Amino acid sequence: MLAGTSEDVKVNSPEKREDENDTAQGEIITFQKNQDETEMKEKETTMKMMMKQIQEEPLDSLLSPARRQAMEILTQLSHTKPILNVRERVELVSTCVRSVFSLPSVQAMQEKDEAKAEVIQTLYHQTLDSLQKLLNALFIEDPTPAGLKSILEPLGPWMNSGKAHERARAVNSNVSVLNHTLVTLPFFMSSGFPALGLLLGRLLLRIGDPDEEIGREALDGITILYTILDLQKRTKDKEETNKKELYENNKRFLGPYNPVSPCQNILRVIAEFGDFLGPQQVKDLLLAALEGLNDISEAQGKDSGEMMQLASEVTLSSVLEWYRHRALEVIPEILQGIYVQLSHIQEPRAREVALLPISFLASSFMTEVVVALLMCPLPLDSNGAEMWRQLILRKPSCDVRDLLDLLLTTLKEKPVTKKGRASIVPLAAASGLCELLSVNSCVGRVRRIYPQLLLALLIQVHYHIGLHLPSRVAPRKDAKDDTQPSVFIPVRWMVKVVKTLLLKMGCSYESAFLEEQGGWEFMGQAENHYRGVSLLARAMVNYSCQELCRILYLLIPLLERGDEKHKITATAFFVELFHMEQVRRIPEEYSLGRMAEGLSHRDPVMKVLSIRGLVILAQRSEKMAKVQALLPSMVKCLKNMDGALVVEAVHDLNAIFKGQSRKLDSSVYVEMLQILLPHFSDAREEVRVPCINIYGKVVQKLRVPRTQALKEQLTSTLLPLLLIMQEGNAKVGQKCVKTLFRCSCFMDWDLPKRAYSQKPWDNHLQTVAKICKYLVNSHRDNIFTFLSQSLEFAKNPRASLRKSSVIFIGSLVPCMENIMTEEKLSEVKATLELLRHDPEASVCIYAAQAQDHIMASCWRNSWPLPHGDSWVCDPSSTHRWSPSCESLPTSHQRRSWIMQALSSWKMSLKQ
């Protein structure tokens, strides 16, 4: 027994009992969890089945109690756990509300089925009663601010329906939920009543409803809402209050419903709700008032529409008059809401009412309103444009002077944020300015800062070239559906604003001049922007614009500010103003001195503009000598510059060369010729033609004695002119002939007459041979220079120049006899071998022919040949007969050189 007792004690020890309790408790928790999951799934399944049944019920008739029965089951489910989350509750309420509220009016349903009129009446009231019980039960299920909001939110839009019976149902349900909330009121809303502004705003609009019963019930709902808020306030202050007495007192306080002038009720309510309206509530109240204007023309009856519009206007005006100072921090949200609502408002008077908040808010908070308007999507559609015009079209309006100054300040900013991302703000400001210019009363005020606006916009044009803006840029919403929407390019929009400003300021001649000269297109192009600005300034000078003096003095300090784009735009405008007589009053350091400094600027455009400015200044007799002294510096700064810029600068310099009173040092001419020569082979005809032409004119100005540098320079021009003459362009060829003739006259060259012919060398190989013989005999010291130039032209992208250079090489090398070196011959051989695989067939053929001529010449003259040459035969093979075709000279082989060339060309194409 002792042993047995001892064993029993061991089994029932405290440690063992504790483990058993923990295990049992875990099993209970697991069982409860599984049971909760099962109940949740059962509730979810049942709820989905009932919602599906409700959705399947017809929306145009009420013939069965299925809808009511389903809502009764859903009401019973609300008492079970777990409770629905917010999303599920909103979905449930929306489904039930839509099914009931969308039904026709009771009268319409009875007229459709007169035999069941009484049944329909009873069933309708039972269905409404079931819906209300369900809404109340859902509130009891989750008696929190979030739970209340999830019930009221789906009801809100129905209060603005165009059908009276739908508005009546929505108002009735809202009032019933509010009344149930007041009766139970199980919570204290520390964060305020949920969506107070929206609910109050929608009920206020219904006070002005043409249906008096709706208006009366809406005022009763507002009284209940006021009582709830008042009760919350008293609860916070720990005051004991009787709910029924408080409701009756508030009902007397807010006054009885006035069917003759419901706007009096609206004004009284807004005035008394002031203690409960914070910034968010004011914003929601305003946006709710705007909802009453949506599709107002489709409301039932003209009188009905006018009453709803009046209620919205009174609500907006009174809220803005009394509480606008509370809206400061939510101005962007208010304006965004207005922008969205305007898309749904078509009636003109209703749009005027919807725009009221803009002028009211701008009269007190102009900066904040403008900043919010700058966020409108671009390009501005009709709604965004109308919002900008509202700033000055309606009273109360903001100060136009301050408004324009604010826009000017914004336009002076770079369209780049501190983080390096593109900013939409300057373009938005320019778009807003464009809309303000459409208001005649604003044009006179714009003239005060016209020079500053013009220059700021021109600089913004330069900044916006190639700029990619963020996602707020959107396609126009008011574009026609059947038209292809045009691509929105920011720089073009900015140019449009510049054009609009000019026209509004009376500069129509200037605008037309730019249109004719292509200035507007230039202005929006990166490489031509300064040309467009220069054309504008030139036009304003030509047409004696009255504002030029103000612009001139404004530009002087601007030339030293900003980045390169800023300076280029300002300088391009500034130099054209040197035509004005008022320039004499400017200190020389700001005109001549600044242009002289620009010659050493790192940007080639600034150099060209500086030359342009100096040339214009040289037109004044007192400046001519000083400008001429800078001529060597002007020429020198053109080195390594793009051909188009060189042409532009040299064209301006030509005026100084013509007016040169003293003989220039020949080194200046040599430097000028050295600058022009590389551009003879430029791919652009508009560069080649003027460079060759100007080269000839400079040569025409030359006088003896001929310096060594001058001789070398002109000699180095000889071959390029001969080759370029062969490119097949008649215009270019004529300029080459004229320039070559001038060079020959000055240098006393005795070129063969056919050297001046533009006839293709393909069929006149004897002419090429004569030219080569002349060069070898008369210019032996420069013959290797000619050969190097021809080898360089053989690499030119244009096939015509490659072909003419190959023909020339094939004729020149045989004429060089004993002066040819092995190194040069190897270079020639390598070049021709490459050209035998040229994509152009004619080049390939003439390369093979040139090889043939050179090899034959090698044999005749026994030149020193490059070692390992594969296309020159072993001379020893010529001393004996060999039946092998491969051992014969190329000229004796059966396969012609043309066939070899074509074969090589085809192989290269296949590769």
C-alpha cells in the first residue's frame, strides 16, 4: 500500500495538474477559433447570397417580398459575429440602397399595375421599413464614427438625384439614421462628426428642394445633426442634458421651415453651425454645394432647377463670406474639386455659381489661390482657362497689379526643381497669363510690366526647348473625339504665349514679320532660338516699338545674370537694339566693351552675337575705328566653329571689310581663309555655297605682294575646289569655278582651260591627266600635299567626292614618276583597296581602274614598290612566257578590271 500510495502522489503532483490545465485551455482556444472561422464563413456566404438575390430583383417594379425578406435576413446577420469591416459594410449598404432607391415612385408603380395598387403600397412601405431597420442594425453592430460614416456615405449621392422620389427616399433614410444615432449615441466623437461638411451641405441643398416635404424633412435632419453636435459638446464639458428637450430647443432655435423663402433657413443654419466647422468641414461644405449644380439643366422643370441653383449659390456665398478665413489651408483641395465639378456643369449661370469660390478666396488669399491654379493640368482646357479668368472677371476680385507681379516672379524661375527635376510651374504661369490677356480690362495693367514679361517669357522659351515635364501635363479634355489629339510640346505653348502677348500689346506687324521670316519656328529650336529672338528684336526696332527704351535699359543688368541660356537670349535681343539712337547714351563699357568680352566667350553662339553687335556698332562713325581694331580678334574667334555659325558671322564681318579705310594685314585675310576652307566639304549646301563664295570675295580683296603664308593657303585650296566642282551640284560648282578663277588670277596660275569645266571626269579622263601633269610640273613642291588632300577626300561621306578623288589619284600617281615614295605608295594602295569594297558601285569600279593605271605605271617606270604587294606582279615574270593567267599583268588578264571591281563590290554587299 505504501508503494501504491507513493505512486498515486507522484501522478497527481501540482506540476502535472498545471500541464493538464494548459493543454485543456489550448484546446478550448483552438476550438473557439475554429468555431469563429466557421461562423465567419457561414455569415459571409449567407450575406453574399442575400446580396445577389437583392441585385437580381428588378429595378422598375416591386412585385414580390424577396427584396424585403433578404434585407430582414441581413438584419438578423448583423447581430452575429464577427462584425463586418468598413469595405464590406459600404458594399452591403450600397447594394441595398441602390435596389430600393432606384424603384419608380409608388404612384408610377401603381399606375402600371392598378389591380395590385394596394399590395404595392403595402409592400413598398414594408421594404422601406426593412431597409431602415437594416441601416440601424448595422450602426448598432459598429457604433463608431467609422461605422456611421460607412452607412451615411452611400446615401449621400442620392440626395442630389434629378428624381424627386429618389431624393425623398435618400433624405428620409439619412434623417432616420441620424435620429437613431441621437437616440443611442453610444460614443464620443473626439475627432468630430464624420463627413460633417458633406452631410450638412447636401441637407442644406434639400432645404431648397422644390418638394416642400423634402425641404421640411431636410431641415429636421439638420436639427437632429445640430443636436448631436451640441450634445457632444455638452458631454465634453460634462453637462447633464435631456436629449428630447435639447432637440426641441434647437428646433426652435434654428427656426421653422419657410416654404416661401427656404434660403432664409439655409442662411440661419450656416450661421449657427459656425462653431462646428473647421477647415475640412468648410471644404466639404463647399464641394457639397457644388454637387447641386451638376447637370442642373436636366432637373425636373425649369423652376426646380432655378431653386436648386439658388440654394447652391446662397450656400456658397454665405460660407465664403463668413468662414473663408478657415479655408486657407485647404484652398488647393477646394480648387481641385471645382475643376473636377466643372466638367459636369454645362449651364452658363450654374458655371458662374461654381466659380464663385475662386474670386472670393482670391480677394483674401491671392497667392495661395494662384499657387493652387498653377497645379491645373496642362495644356489648359476650357475649365482651367475659365478658372484663371475668374480671378479678375467677378467681384470680389484680387488686385490685378499684385496678380501680374506674382506671375512675373514665377516666370523668372527656372523650370527645374532643387532636386533637378523638371517643374511645371513656369509653364503653368505662362498659360495663366495667356488667359488673363484675353480679358480686356487686364491688358492695360499688363503694359506696366510688358518689358519684364516679354524678356521673362523669351528666356522661358529657351529653357523649355526639349524639356520633358511631369505627369500633371495631360491631353485636353475638351478636344473633339473624332479628331486626333495634337501632341503637347511645352516650348510651342510658351512661344504661343509670347505671340499672344505681342498681339495684345499692339505689335501685330512684328508678329507678322516673324511669321513671314520663320522666326516663331526658330524660337522653339535649340540651334536657332537666338535667331528667332534676334528677328523679334529687329522687327521691334524696324517698326519703332514704343517699349524699346524700357527694354534696352532693362537688358543691361540682365546680361550678367543667370546661366548660359539666360545670357544668350538676353544678348540676342540686346545686340539688335544697337540700331537705336538711344544706344549713344549707354556707357561704352556696356556696349562695345561687353561685345569685345564676348569674343572670348566659351559658347560659339555668344561669339557670333558679339560679332553681330560690333558690326552694328561699326555703323556709327565714332565707333568704326575701335571696331576695326578688333577685327583680328573677331576673325580668330571663328576657329573650330560650326559652319552655319561661321557663315552667319562672316556675313556680318563682310560689312566691316567693305568699310575698311586702311589696308589690313594679310595675316587677317589668311586666318579668314583658313577658317573658311574646312567648310567647303560641309554636308549642308547652305554652308558650302556661302563659304566658297565668301572665300572668293576675300581673295578678290587681296593685293600684292603675295606673302608665303598667303601662297600656301591659296595653293591648299586648289585641289578641294577641283574636286568639289565634280560633286554634281550646279550651284556649288558655279561658286567653285568663280573662286578658282579668282585664286588663279591672284596667283598667276596657268591652269588648263578645262580645269574650270564642271563636266564629269568620268568621260573626260584626259582632262584629269592634263590637270595632274600641270600640277606636277608647276607645283612640284606641293604635289604630296595634293596627294594627301585627295586621299582625305576619298574618305568623304558623299560618294561623288569619293569618286572624283579616286579618279584624280589614278591619274596623279602615274605622273609623279621618280618622286613617289614607298610610304606614300603603300598609303595609296591601302586606300584604293578599301574603296574597291565601297557601297557605291561607281566608286568601286574607278578604284579598280586606278589600281590598274598605277600598276601599269609601276611596271613602266620601275618604281620602288612596297614589299609584299599583292596587286603588283613580280617583274621577273615578264621576262619569260608563262601560260598561267594569274602571272600575267592585270592589263593582260582575260577578266577585265571592271568585272573584278564588280565582283568585289558584290562580295562586300553580301558581307
